[in-house]
Amino acid sequence: MSKRILLTSLLVTLFVLIFFTVASIEIYHGQTVDEAENTLTAFMNVYESTDKDIRELSDTLDGARITLLDSNGAILDDTGGGEKGEVLTDDEILDAMKNGTGIAERYSADSAETEVFMCKSTEDGYVRISVLIPSPSTMFVRALPMLTVFIIIDIILCLLFTWLATSFILRPVKELAQASIGNDKKVSVRYKELQPVADVINQKNDYVRESQNSKDEFISNITHEMNTPLTSIRGFAELISSGNMDKAKTVKAGKTILRQSERLSAMITQILHYSAIDDDRLTPYEVNVSTLVREQLNSYVPLLKDKSLTLEEHIEDGVTVSSRRERIVEILDNLVSNAIKYNKQNGKIIVTLDARKLAVEDTGIGIAHDELPHIFSRFYTVDKSHGENVGFGLGLSIVRKICELSGWTLDVDSTPGEGTKFTIGFRK
Ligand code: ADP
């Protein structure tokens, strides 16, 4: 970065320096030509008011070249050594022939200077006086030593500027980068211009911290939840392997081990489901929810019979949402299984679907008011007994995750002892 600043400042300042030198030379040269023209007018006046020989006069006029021409432009005499009789057709002469006076300037290769000419008609023909002034290239060569000094000063100033820029501008950025290492503390800045960068770093750090905490909590919950069935399996396995149990107790212990390992495996499946949904970035497509919900509800019929539950369906035809089949199945499966699990004997389950919402309502045990804010948290179960029939507390967190990813709302309304209603708003 400092190299870039140095290079850019050098290029810009060198360009400006050279541009201004050339421009100044051009302006100065223009002024010198104007002055030369004034001088020539004065010389012309002197010529007109004197009878001196032109060589004598030239000495008096600082060595100005005087050329006398006949009415055709042929040289009669020339202090500059022009050949007598040679006919000149230079601009100033042609102008003088036309208008009485002519002025022109030309680069003189012999002297490497600019020659300014003034020609005027006289009684016998024409007189032309010229003076030499420095040409722009000569001026540039003369300015070169000064320009070199300026370029050296410029390089020193640019180095100084780069050093200042890197120390004063980049130092706060370096400090910011240093402060952003680690996610623990809030990054603060001295300069308000850097506040947006600090805000982004703080947001990112908050996110990383939250994800880390959430991951730690998730792992600790999983370990805790798995410990219960594992302890039970281990206890019964030890009893069986001691060989001190009679056959009936051994069979009972074996059944418990089987149930607990099934529970463990069900839990692992749920955890896998949860993490699959957490990482699910698959592209959504239009799903016909009406057809899908009807299909899915049929598969619950055997489970409904166990508790003699009635299923009421209010499903509008042709309801579609932008989602994926497996997400809708996951939501419905969790909500309906809970409505069955937490229902009373001879209870009712009402499933409503229209373009704006999907609702699953039951006439079960309900949820206490103070439990409601927690039921969507991972591994949260109202019944903390960890009994064999109690769930793992992942179902509703999966439903919430899908709703969050889809931009849907998720509401719960429950009255203990009367029932619960979960509503998903498609926000249409
Ligand atoms: P679980 O696997 O325990 O059912 P969920 O995440 O699905 O986990 O539900 C979390 C808690 O919310 C449950 O333990 C239960 O106490 C309560 N709950 C969920 N649905 C209902 C319902 N329909 N009726 C009563 N309680 C419910």
C-alpha cells in the first residue's frame, strides 16, 4: 500500500510539475514575442527618423538585423548577410506588401532561437527588422537544472507524504485489525470514518460468538440427553453380564436395553434432521401443500386409533408455497405427532390449510403459560422426567428453524387442560 501511495503521488506530482513548467514556458515565450514586437515597433520608428547606414543603425539597436528590400521583395542590403538580389517571400514581407506592415516569428535553426520579424513598406520598397528571442526548447533546456532540483524536492516530499499517510492513515486501520482479533471484546475506533468498519467487525464477532455459544450449548445438551438412556443400558448390561439375574428379569432387562437403544437411535435421527435443516440451502420450488398435507394425514390414521382420536381436516384446494416437500412434511410430522402425543383419550385434532396459513389444533393437555416462550428451544421439554415416553425437545425447534429459513411466522396458542394450536403464517 505504501508503495502504491508513493508511486501515485510521484506520478501525479511529476506530471503536474512538468505540465506547469511547459505551460509556464509557453506563456513566457508568448510574452517575450509580444515584447519583441513592441521593441521592433520602436526600432522601426528609429529607422524612419534616421539617415544612418543600416549597419551603424543595427549596432545602435542592440545588433537587430536590418534588411532592405525593393518593391518586389528582392534584397537590396542585409546586415544579416542575406544575398543581394534574392527575392524573399516570407509571411511578414507578403503581409507588408498587402497591408503596409507585416509581423511574423520563425524558429532559426542556426541560432536555435526564435526570430521575430517586422516588415514595413517604405518609399523605395520595404524594410525588415528582426530580433532574436529564446525559443521554447531553449527555455526548457535552460529551465532543466531548476526542474531537476524541483523533481528531487518532489521525490523527498512524496516520500515524506507516504510516510505520513501510512503512519497517520493506516495506523488506525492497523489498530482496528489488531483489535478485531478474537471475538470477545467490542471493537471501538478513534475516527468516526472507521466506525462502519468497526460496526461490521462487531456484528461479525457477535455472530461468531452466538454461533459458538449455541454450538457449545447444543453439544452439552446432546451429551446430557444421551447420558440417560446410556446409563440405563449400561446398568442393565452389567446386571446381565454378572449372571446373577433369573431368566424373567434378564428378559425384562434385555427389553429395556432394546427400548433405550431405540430411543437413542431415534434421538440421533432427530439430531441429524435438525443439523440437515440448519445447513439446508437447497433451492425452494412451488409445492402443492393441499395435496401433500392430505397424503401425509392419511399415514397417521393407525396412530389416531390408539387414543381414539378424531381428525378434522379443513383443507383448501390448490394451496401452493415456495418451499421443498421435505420441509412441509417435517413441519406437519412434528406438529401432528405432538398433537397425538399430548392429546387426551377421545380427543380431536383439527388441521386447517388455506393460502395464508397452516394450523394444527388439538384438544390435549395444553401448555402452561410460562412454558410457552421456551417450547421452541432445542431440547426443551415441559416434562423434565426424561421418561421413556417423553420426547427429546427437538421437534418444535426444527419447525421454528424451517419457518425462519422460509420467512414464515410461527405462533402458538394454548390453554392448559383444553388444548393447543400451532399456526404457521405464509405471509402472502
Ligand atoms: P418433544 O419431542 O418433547 O415433543 P417438541 O420440541 O416437539 O419436543 O416439543 C417441546 C415441548 O413442547 C414438549 O416437550 C411438550 O411439552 C410441549 N408441546 C409441544 N407440542 C404440544 C402440544 N400439542 N400439546 C401440549 N404440549 C406440547
